[in-house]
Amino acid sequence: MKKIFLLLVIISSFLMPPFFVVAESIDRFDTIEEALSAANSEIKEEYSTINYDYFLIKNLNNKAIEENMYFDRTLFVYGEKNGFNASSGHYRYLGETMAGEPFSNIFHPLDVWGGGTLEDYRWIQFPWENFKVATPNVFNGNPEYLDSMKKGLELYNPDLYNPGDNTDWSKYVQILQPPTHYTWGMGRMWNTGKKTNPDTSRIYYKTVPMAPFYLVEELEPIIETPDLYVKSIEPSTTVTEPGKTYNATVTYGLKDYTETVKAKLGLTHNGYSVSGIDGQEIKFQPWEEKTLEFTFTGQKDKSSIIEAKIWPVSLTDDKNWNNNSKKVIMPLKEKIDLSVKMAYAPEFIDYGEKNSLEADIRSNSKNNIETKVIWRVNGKIVKKYTVTIRPNKTLSNGIDYTPPSSAKDGDTYTISVEVNPDHNQPANESTWSNNKSQTKVEVFKDEREDSGLGPSIIIE
């Protein structure tokens, strides 16, 4: 654990975290285990009925904690994001709570909102008692969380929340994950529409960010330089083929600032603008990330280079220009070509004698290729085996063949060799025309050797 002294800037990083100056030394944690231990100590002290560690490395659904969510945004979230909304670029859920409930993303747009403030709506009181969606737990209804709820709403929903209202939101908010001194919590409440409209059977939910307790105190905000960044480019392939279209996503974000920042996005494929994203101007709230979908098409004789950039529109500086761009390169899918050529055939083949034949096998691949080789005599398989062809190396392979005892003088045998005969190791060869080679040999008796006569051998 580190001690950090006076006037430390803390990022309250739930979803739209402002910056605050804290005029005291505070405890920060180097490991997720330390952070969990501190949070568990707080909960045990607050609730006499909880004499065990509430927050664990895995939640009740056996999903692991996302450590980056704590170190980046002081959240205890388990499992993966889900419910991606392509129009907003946000996920509906960041993962799960310790109890296995969906952890709502405050940036995901409200499904339905008729305008006005929270006070204008009919909120369901004690939903854990009379509403089947909410689950009872020891945290619900605790008035000590009220200020945490108000601070969270004030920071993230200033257009919806009236700081002067006297509503006891702790009676309406289902606490899905309790906040602690340095970590954000999350709640949810439900309404049946605006008070001015007729009551209906339809029910809508609103996510309530619950601020860490240290933020409940009035702290002086300060302004820093924004830090726009490209988080990732994630194509659906690692190699490309000419004319084939691929899906991909790019994620941009903003951190280290107290206000909304308008940014200009850049996105190109091999230097050409990606329509719908490149040149777009879009607003980011602090610690907001937007994931955008796009497609690109593989080009002939070229690798695909996707480059994303982001920069502020009206501001002149960015805190860290090194993270304002990112590039990924996807090479063309390799055009593999295996070939075989009969390299050696005997001058004659004789009764009862082993006759050696050899073939050279090559591959143009930059990688080792494992494949099959088959030798045939007059169409009948006489040898079948697997070989590994190394890059830029010739592999010499062969057979020893003895003509059958029934062979007669002048009989002709066709001996062939074929590499990758099933066309599946690999399946994407650029041509199959050079995967087979053959030779025709004629049988001669021993007494022909002295006559100076030789066999007719044709290598194809």
C-alpha cells in the first residue's frame, strides 16, 4: 500500500469522473487483493450481520474480477461487458456485481425518458418488497447511502437531478453493489412514467451511480489537460484475402478531464478514409469510451493497414499525444503452393531387384507445412506417409520398388508421386497442377544389359 501526500489529484472514475484535490494523505492500493480487503473491512464494520469477506476475486457466478476496472475506474466488476449498443458505442452492462447481478453502464442511453427531472416521475418505493425484479439484500433501504446516491446523480445526471430536492432516494434505489470509501457502487430504481401522464403497466429502470464516500464531502474541482486516446482496433481476422470484406471495431475514449470534450476521429484503411467514422466529430465525457463498428475489404497484393487517430477539436493540447493513434497490420493470406517433381529414376528395372526412385518436394510457404505423400504404381498405392516441408528447402523422398514376379520383358509401369493428395493439408493451395509427377519405365531382363539396350524412361 502506498501513502500519497497532500493535494493529490484523485480520479473518481465511475463513468464521468471529475478531479478533486484532497487536502490530506490517503491510502491507495497496489494490488486488487489490498483493495478488496479494505472494502471488506468497511462492510464488516458497517454491517454486524456480515462477518465474512463480501467482495472476492470471483463473484457468485464464478466470474473473475476485472482488475483493470478497479485500477482505471475504481469499480469492482466481474466478468465481461455485454449488451453492445452500436448506435451509442456503449455496452448496456459493464459485467456483473459480486452478487451476480448485471452491472449497469451509466453511459448506456436510457431506453425511455420523457424529459424533465427525476422528481417528475412515479418511482416505485421499496421495490425489493413489492416489485419482483428487485432482490432483497442487507444493503437496501440504508439511509447512510443517500448522500452517495445524491452525489452520483449530481455528477452524472446533472440535467435530471435537482440538488435541492428532499426525496429520500434510499427508499427507491435497489443497491446492487454498495460503495465504499474509495470505490463506486451501483443501484437501480424503477418508474411507471411521468406523474402528469396516466399510470400504465409499463415499468422503466434508471441506473443510479453511487459515489465513493470520500466524494460525498465538498471538494474543490480543478481542471487538467484532457487525454483523448485510441484504446483498440479489433478486426475479425488476422490475415486478409483480396475482395473479401471483414468486420471490425475501433474504441476511442477520454480520461483526465472534468468536462465534455469534442473530438475529431480519424480512421483509414491503407490510407483511404473509412466512411462513417473518419472525420466525424463526437463528444466524450471523462472516462467515456465509444466502440464503433466498421467494415473493410482485403486488397490485392497488399497487406491491410488500419490506422485510428483522435484529437481535440477546440482545445490546443492533449495530455499524452502518444496514445492518440493506433495501427494494426493484417498481412495477405499466404498463397501456398506445394510442388513435386520426379528427380531420379533408374536406368532399368529388373526382376527381383529393388529399384530406387526419388522425388523433390518443395513449398513456397514461410512456415513449416505438414502434409501427405503418396506413391503409386499403375494407379495402386504402394507407399503413403506424412512429411514436414521446411521453408525454402527441398525435401527429397523416394521408394524402393521391385517388379512383381509376374512381370514380363517389355512390360511398362507408371510410377507416380503426389503431394497433398487429399487437397486438405493445406486446403487453400494456389494451384494443384504441380502436385503430381510420374515416370514410365519398361522392364528388361538381365541379359539385355550386355546388349547395350536400355529402358525407355519418360519423366512427366
